[in-house]
Amino acid sequence: MSTQDRLTDALYGLGWGTVKKLPEPAAVRLGRTIADLAWKQRGKGVQRLESNYARVVPDASPERLAELSRAGMRSYLRYWMESFRLPAWSKERIQGGFDPKDLHHLTEGMATGKGVVLALPHLANWDLAGAWVTTKLGIPFTTVAERLKPETLYDRFVAYREGLGMEVLPHSGGTAFGTLARRLRDGGLVCLVADRDLSVSGVEVDFFGDTARMPAGPALLAQQTGALLLPVTLWYDDSPVMRGRVHPPVEVPESGTRAEKTSVMTQALADAFATGIADHPEDWHMLQRLWLADLDPAKGSA
């Protein structure tokens, strides 16, 4: 393990070991302080966040974009402070920490016994939403995690999420899709963060007026298993409670090839994600390149 990897792992270990012991007001203040310091340094992540917001809010002035990126970093650090503290939260705190709208789409879908795929963008705190599902609704689910470096850091994330009641599969290795499909055929729940493609098989979608690539997995799982596909968006307000919405199901088209159906369904997911992101851009934690024009300028629009 390199020195950088050891340092990264140690810092995350310090976060989980120390932050969860702080009183909640102190953790909130610490997160805001770190966010403001990072924002003032104008590192690559902050600059990319601001660039992404410029696509979401194309008429925003430079001053407005700066405000958004500062709020975005505060939201991002709120996610980390909450995540570090979640293992120490009581069952009651988790149950009271999330208030989703239109939950009936999920509960009615699960009642059919055909399985449900929840697809989310990187909005607010998807780990808290997951802990709420396992704790408040009593529904276990399976998810996929990107393999991180160092391997010990990935192991920390898996142990953390499994401690919240989630079954976690590695993104790489090629076996995740088959396991997810089996869980769905058994009537289970699968939750996937699905606004950034990590493979070579992503689907091109129109996203805020330009082309991006999103994973095909959610649409393919729904087609192959008959499971319901539900987009979910999350956001913060000024309260300690995270808000959210379960969107109406994405239907499988009646005609077309599998690739054509997947394209239509993934575009529907992208449209639902865009609705939630446009309403609460500061809670979209996308500090990486997403649009093809940013990944490869030759493929982007003029």
C-alpha cells in the first residue's frame, strides 16, 4: 500500500472513529467549517462542482455559481458528517431522519412480490435513505459499491453499509448483475446510485441539454426480471430531516430491441433525476466529470 493510500485510509478511519462521538451540533459546525475551507481553496473538486452546476443552472451569474458551489460543499460535508455518525445513531434517530413523499410507489411495488429497483442520483444522503428503508420499513436490500483504493478503504465502506442492514456487492468482477437479478426474482429490493456510468456499457442520455452516459443496469434488471423500476430523488432543507420523493415507475416499452428499450428507460431515469437536481442543485454531489463533452471534448457539442 502506498503512503497516499495509507493516509487516505487513516483519515477515513479517523472520521468514523471520532466524528460519530461528537455531539450533533458540534459535528454540524465541523462539517460546515471543513466545507468552507475546501470551497475557499478552489481545488479541482470545487471547480468541477461549479462547472457541473453551470450546466444545471445555465443562466446563473458567476456570483450565483459561487454561492451554489459553496452551498454544494456544505451539503457534501453534511453527507459525510451524517455518514460518519450513522452507525452511532439510534433506531429512532434514523427513523426520524428522513421524510419521503409518494412512498406508496415503493410499498405497493414490494407488495406485488416481483421485486423493486430504486435508482438514485448523487443527491443528499443515499446512505441515510438506505438505513431508513432497513430500519423504518424493515426491508433489507442489495446494492453495489465501487471498488475503492486502498482495498482497506473499500472494506471499511462495505462494513459500514452492511452495519446499516445492506447487502453490498462489488461493482467489478462481473457477478453483481446475476446476484441482483436473483434478489429481484425472489421479490427483493435493489438500490443503485445511477447517475454516473462506471463501465464501458453505459447508455447515452440527454441531460440538461447535452449528452451524458448513465448505467444500463437498472433498466436491464427491470426488463430481465419484471421488477418495478422507481427513480428516487433526495434533498436537504433547513431542518435536520432529509426529504425525498419516490417517482412514478419507469415502464418497459412494449416494442423495440433490448438496447432500444434500455435507452428509452435510462432516458426516463435521467429526466426524473434532472427534475430533482434542478429543484435542489446544491444537494447534487457531482465532483467528477459527467458529460461526454467534459470527458472527451471531441465528442461534445460545438
